[in-house]
Amino acid sequence: MAATTFKPRAGILARLAHWLGRTWARGWNKAGAALVSAGLPPKAAKAAVVAAKIAIAAVLLYVAFWLLLAVLAVAALALLARSGVLEDAESGEEEEETSYEWRIGPEGDGLYDNSLGIRIDHVTPRGEDLY
């Protein structure tokens, strides 16, 4: 009795991918043939087909880049929201008081450090900027 060999058959997805690849290649071949039949030299038709492929790849990469950027922005916002950074002041937590205040002090109207009592906004008493 002869041993039979088992030849595995490709799955549905593999056959679908193979069919799509052949159809895609046939489409480009037909496009090149149409350009040649329209009077374009074969090398120019080949260059036009390659240029079209490059343009399509560039558009797809551009769209993929912006989609990736949007997904990363949403993920970053989700992480910030989860960590509590984006919570409102109304959530019950009191904000930390800063030690800076705009007021009229001994050196005129400006930004003062309450803990030191000095003006910190880099303006001379005559109102001229130091920088």
C-alpha cells in the first residue's frame, strides 16, 4: 500500500490575499498597457506607473502619520485624565496658594513675592524694563 501525502490547503485569508495581490498587479499592468496604447513610450509609461505608486504610498504615509498622531494625543489625554492632572478645582481639592501677587508695593505696581516682600517682575522703579 502506497503512502499518501497530505498537501495542506491554504486558508481562506491566504487565498484572499493572493487574489487581491494578483488583482492589484493586473491593475497596474493594465494601466501601463493603456498608457502605451495611448501613444506613450513604454519607458515613460513604466515611469508614470512607478510615479503613481510612489504618490499613493506618500499619501498613505501622510494619512497614517496624522492618524497615529491623533491616537497618541488621545492616549496622552487619557493618561492625564486617569492620573488626575486634568481635574477641575471644583473636585473638592484645594489648590496650593502661590507666594506671588500683583499689588502696589514700596517699589510701585508690580509682581511681588509675598514670602520675601520684594518685587520680582524685573522692572526698575521708574517703570523701565531691565531687559
